[in-house]
Amino acid sequence: MAQDPLIEKLAKANGNVNKLCEFFSARRNWTLAADSEPSARAVTTAATKLGEHLLVLIRSAGADPLSPFEPTVESHEIGTHDRPRLDRFTGFLSDLDAWLVAQPGPSRDPEVITALREMESYVRCIIEVTGAIKGEAEAPAPAAPAPPDDGAIRPAETGDSSDEAVASTPEGGPQQLALDDTDEHPMVQEFRGMNELTKECTEKIDEFLTAWGIEYSYYNRKKLLERILRWINSAPEGHVLVIKMKTVEKPFQPYPSYISRDVLAGNPPRKDPWS
């Protein structure tokens, strides 16, 4: 009997995630190039999202996750993580997550469950290493200016003075927001020598936040739009920024992920992140 094509594809993806885990483990003492910190954070974000989805699939199949994977690899000499390669890794992890989402229902095939459990343990390894990577030189973070007392709408009281957004899960609302910066529908424009989000883009963002029941103060909305502008500009080549919500606990927070245009259009993901 021929092997299920899904198992073959999953086994290959699992092998690539294992390679990625070993790659970072062997380079856990490397630093980040000056322009690659957003890319490193994007890898961690994409791995976290994939890991959460894998846990859902594993538990839906009635199984438990494995212990964290600890690869036995030789440490490489000190080096620097560069942005292009980190962006490729982000694209691979995001594409793999999107591909898994497109598969029909949770599988109870023993080989599928084994591959999912192994992959989830590799992903936890990736998250642990990439989350600890430091830049070449760490400068003290500047103190954030106090929000202006401008009479703008503030979030509802939650007992938390951080002035962050408060949300409740929408019923039938959008689970994610794709912002694809194209010539036909630009998300970024230049105004007086500065890049800014287009009106179409900010309207999409406001509609997404409203659907989630989120109200930002003027200051926090401005900071969010600035972050989204950076996220769009940091999108790997051929990829689309997809904003999702962290919903483990309140207050819910928007966070970036990246999906290739091919996968967003329903096409298969790239074979591996190393090419």
C-alpha cells in the first residue's frame, strides 16, 4: 500500500524543523546584526504560533506533547545572525503553519501524531533559543513618554494601569487581518519625505480592532500604527503581514506573522527554508 502523501510531506517538514532547531542550538551564542532584531523576533513569533497550533492538533488526537527536545550539537564559533536568512526561516514557519491549517481535521494516524509531537518539541527548542538571542550591543531602553491628556477615549478600567487595550473575543469576527502592500492596494505611502500607512490601511486596522471590541487611547493607537508600519516594512520578500491576536489571556494583543502570497492564495508552501 502506498504511503499517505500527507505523511510524506509532514515527515519532510518535520525534518526541516528539526534542522532549524539544531541550527539555532549550535548558534545560541551568536549575536544579531544591527538590522536583524525585528527578523529574529519574527522567527520567535512564527514559531510560537506554529507551536500553539501543533498543541491543538496533538491534544485533539488524544495525545500529549513530548518533553522539550534538547539536540546534541557542536557549538559553532561566534558569528552573527543575518536578516535575509532569519526572514527565510520566518517564511518557512509561517507557511508550514498555514499549510497545517488548510489540512482537513485532526488526524489520528499514529505516524501523523508522532510527527506532530516531534515537531512541537523542536519548535519549543527554536522558541527558547531565538527568544534569548541578543543584539551586538544592548543600549538601555528609552523611557516612554507619558500619554497626553487629550480627552481621547481610554480603555475600560481593568485594575491595570498600563493603559493597554481591553478586548473580548468577537463572535464571528475576523481572526486575522492580512495587509498586503501592493501597487494596486498600497498599505504604505510617502508623505513629506516620510513613510506612513495609507488611509485604506488604517481603516482596515480600525475595523479589525472594532470587531475585537478594542479601544485604544490616541497615544496607544499612534504607537500601534507605528509598529504596524515597521511590521509591513519588515515583511520578507514575497510575504504578507498577517496580524493576529494573542488570546491566551486579557488584555488581548495584536502581533505580527508573515505568510507567503502563494500560501495565502491557497498554493503549497515552499519546500524548505534553506534555499
